[in-house]
Amino acid sequence: MKRQLQRAIQQHQYIRIIYLGSDGRTTQRTLRPIEISDDRLKAYCLTRKAPRVFVIDNILAVQSVANRHAV
């Protein structure tokens, strides 16, 4: 998972994730990943239109978004 996230950061790719929140609910988010720090991913969340920090272990799936205009 970290390798895929790191590649997205290096290639300036947008990604779509399925995330398990602290409340136990899953959400789908579209992100512009910025950096990985320890076990966390710092990203700009296009879904929430704000910077967010995600626990990498709570990211259930990652998919590249082919075109940022498709967001």
C-alpha cells in the first residue's frame, strides 16, 4: 500500500481510496496525496475540499484516477 501511495506522490497522480473512519464507517475519497509521514498519509481531499491526514492502515483500497478532470 505504501509503495502505491509513494508512486502516486512522485507522479503527481490523483487517487481514489476507500477509507475506514474512526467511527467504523467506510467512505470513498478522491485525493491528491502530498506526503507519507510514518503511518499517515497527508493529502488534499477533493471530496471534502480540505487538507486531511489518513492512517495508512485504514485505507482499504487505492485506485489511480486517470485524469484529474474526472474527479
